[in-house]
Amino acid sequence: MILVTGATGNVGSELVRALAEAGEPVRALSRSGRTDGLPAGVQAVAGDLNRAGTVRDALDGVRAMFLMPGYEGQRGILADARAAGVERVVLLSARSAGTGDTSNAVSAYLIDAEEAVRASGLAWTFLRPTSFMSNALRLADQIRAGDTVRVPFPDAYTTDIDPYDIARCALRALLSDEYTGHALELTGPEALLPADRVRILGKALGRDLLPVALGHAEARAEMEAQMPKPYVDAFFSFFVDGTLDESVVLPTVREVTGRAPRTFEQWARTHAAEF
């Protein structure tokens, strides 16, 4: 049995499908434990990663698990996993964990998550992707409202990655010991500006979308209305101060999966109905 935490999220849902397609027994854990949208034969269980005790029963018979970072119950879950006989954990981390910067709120929780996994005694693999292509869904309300799309960090080139490709790498890491002890740096196939992604979305939707750059003050105000200030500071550090470089295309997805990662154009066509 393989346990997938965050099973209704962008990466988790893709991983559940990939494991089911591969014929692997899958247990999908989410806060709700909902079954709708899951492939046939997948077990749905409820659990809260902030409360380790709620996950304990889901570990029964599990040999490998996919773990989300940044939850209070992580160390307890890892201890319970080892006690239950789990052999392997694949942790979803991110590129910024490699900076070692614990003064940055985003990097700090990822570094802490990786340290907890290393200390668990379980075989491990870390997945460190760049920004997700699915982050573009945050633009959906603007796109539904009109053709002008305001974007932050207009000068930041990033090699965004499709969660599908992250899941395919997670699949390989869960089913093999080939990547044990590795931190896999994952990127998409091309470096794009936010304006490039808006134009590509417009093409997929059959519309002429106009990207408009947000000034830093405007971007900060909008972001602070949606997330804690330390996280906003972290993203400004990454994409304004340049403490994180997500502009370089790496070959890891092809090396792990045997095929090129999906382009943003492919992602946009696949998800056009969500806009």
C-alpha cells in the first residue's frame, strides 16, 4: 500500500491517478476523506497533517508514502510511520530549500521539513520543483471578468512545472530505490515571464488577453491581503531581490521519467475549462 497525503491537491491528485494507472494499491489521505474524483479502487481516508494522531490508522500496511511539507504533525507522523513499518517517504519540497536560508519564511519551513525526514530513519527522496504552472489558476477571476490581467513580478523568468510532471517523478521515487537519498531539482521545459504565460493562456482560451505589470507596492498590498506578511516578504526576496533563481531549465524530469516535461501551452490547453 502507498499512502498519498494531500491527495486532493495539485500534485497529490495527479500522483493518485498515476499510481492507480500503474496498478499500485493507493490510500488517498485528505482532510475531508472525500471519494469523489478518485480512480476506482483507491481508498479514501480522512486525516489532518497538523494532528499526527488522525493519520496513524492510515499508516497500517503502508510501505511508502508521499508527504506534504509544513505541517505541525510531521515529526509525529514520521515516527508513527517508522513504527508501522513504512520503508520509504517521498517529500514534496521546493527549490528554495536548497538555499539553506532559514531567515526566509518559505525556505525555513521547507528546510525544517527536510531535516525532519532525514532524522526519521526512513529511506527518503526530496522533490524540489520550481513554481507550479497551476499557480496561473489564481488569475482565473481576472480572466473571467475581462481581458486585462494584472501580474506581479513582471521581470522574473521562471521555469514553471506542471504538477503532472512532479507526480510522475514522485511515482518513480516511490516505486524504486534508485533515488533514495536524492534531492531531485525539478523544472519545466522553458523559462517564461508572467506576461508570456498570460499570452499563452489567451491563445488556449481563444482570447486576446493583455498582461499588465503590477508595481511592487501594488503587488505587496494584494498579496498581504491573501497570505501572512512573512510569506510575502519571502516571495519578494525570491523574485525581486533575486535570492532564488528559477530561470534555469534542468534535465531532471526527462532523466527520471524518460520524457520531456510538459510545456505551459500544454498545461493551458488541458486546464482551459477552469478559466
